[in-house]
Amino acid sequence: MSLTTTILMLIFGWLSVAMAMLWGVLRITRRHHHTLPAPSEKAAKPSRRHAAAH
């Protein structure tokens, strides 16, 4: 194999791995996307807990 063919194969191989990883990440984020609940009147009240409470 020539040097040009080797370099092109490395580049296309890297691109295919990068695209597969991106597709997997996008698939996971799309599957685990949570919708936020509508704010209720209870949520409008300020919390009385200490700021450092866990």
C-alpha cells in the first residue's frame, strides 16, 4: 500500500468511529430526554431549608 492510501484509510477510519460515537451519544440523549413538569403553586413558595442542606 502506498503512503497516501494508508493516510486516507486512517482518516476515514477515524471519521467512521467518530460518527458512530456521535450517533450513539445522540441516540442516548434523545432516549433519556426528560420533560420538565409544569410549575405549580407550591413550587412558587421559597424554600425554608438551609442553603447547605443536602
